[in-house]
Amino acid sequence: MIAEVHIFLAKATASGVERFPVGQRHAMHIYVRQPLGSAHDWETAEVVALKCGWSQVEILKAGTLSADTAERKGEPERSCYQSALESGDAILVYSTPESA
């Protein structure tokens, strides 16, 4: 399969995540490997967050991430892009919680 990586900006609530207290809400980027030229797979992006211990997932927007852009951004985006290409998905959670 010729693939590309789609990136989803989301917010979700920690429910089974070791790093964050239960109930804390965080912004995140969800990376999903998809067939070249396909539409954004919003459902798969939500499933990625759920399987990583997040709930109340709200996906705000999506785009396609090129290898060049991932390379220019540097770490950790580059590693997330590569992980999504190799294993199908990756998630990057921002450590600062949303304010109430």
C-alpha cells in the first residue's frame, strides 16, 4: 500500500493514562497512516486516542502531513510521523493541561 500520514488535532480527557491525572484534559495530535489520496479517517483517529487511554475525544481538524514538513518540524513530530508510517498510528499529547 502506498501510504501517507494524516494528522488530527484533538482534545481528550485522561482516563487510563499513567502520565496524567484522570479527568485532566489535553490537546494532542493523532497521526494515522492511510492510503494515498484517501479522505481523513476521523473514526480511526478517535479509536487511536481511545486505545491510548483517552476519553471524550473531540477532533477539531485534520490535514495530511508530508515527509518534508515532518522533517522540517523536527522532534517529536518527525518520530511520530515515522512511527505512524511504520506501525499505523502515533499520538503526541501536549503536557500542559487545558485550563478549566
